[in-house]
Amino acid sequence: MCIAIPGKVVEVDGARARVDYSGNQVTVNTGLVEPKVGQYVLVHAGCAIEVMEKDKAEELIELFADIEELGA
């Protein structure tokens, strides 16, 4: 099963962006979308596939945190 995870864009450099996932920063490909610093993107397999509204992204981040807690 594959999932996409939301993260906050902290830097954009051409077709790449630095995305923050609760303190972990990863470089992702942004060839499919055009995010701006401060926006949230949904990332799957290293590619940003959607620019998300902040409230929707935060809701998903919270849901993943809850699921992680249950598995601990």
C-alpha cells in the first residue's frame, strides 16, 4: 500500500522544493505542481502531487500522528 504525506514547503529551487515533515526536511520533485514557500504539498514517492490548503494538510498530519501513537 502506498500513501502520500503532507509537508510544508520551506524552500523552492526550480523543479525541486525542500519540504518539512515535523522537523525532518526532504528535497522533493515539484515538476507536477508549483508550490510557494509556506504552502503545504502532498508528496508521494518523492514527488509533490498536489498543493493543499493549510487546514486540510494539518488535519492529515494530525491523523497520521494519531495512527502512529496507536501503533506504538
